[in-house]
Amino acid sequence: MDNTHLRELRRLAGISAGRREAVLPKAEPARTVVRVEESAPADLLLKIAKKHFDIDTLETRKSDRDDFHDVAVWSIKAALEAAYEAGMKAGKR
């Protein structure tokens, strides 16, 4: 590899001449994550899950068979619409 290619690789990696390590950009501050349990009543979410996905619980059971479900896209759409409607109703109160 000639010096031109090596200089280009260093430039792309953020390594200046004479340095052996990359100068990495500063990390962005962590984003605030709102947990579902905090933003919506758990009983309402469970009701939507039971109706649209035939899921008995939203608790983790540490079992692939119990924690992962095959769900049709139209069921996901219907559940999201139900959650949206519930949020709109809650916002009007």
C-alpha cells in the first residue's frame, strides 16, 4: 500500500499524522427513554394485547415459546390504532 492510500485511510479513520490512535467524536448525550409502563396503564395494554394478539400476559416468562409470537401485520395495525384511540381519549380528559 503506498503512502497516498495510507494517508487517506488515516484521514478517514480520524488519525492525524504522528498519532497512532483515532480521535473519536464526542458521544451524544443519552436520550430519555419513556417506559411503556410509565406512559400507559398496564391493564389497558394487556387488554389490547389479549384482543389483538391473543396474548395472556405482557410479563417476560424467559421462554421463547411464551415470549415470542407470530403476529399478522393487520393485527399489529389494529392494536396500534386501538392504542392511539385510547391515547386520544385520555388526552381529551
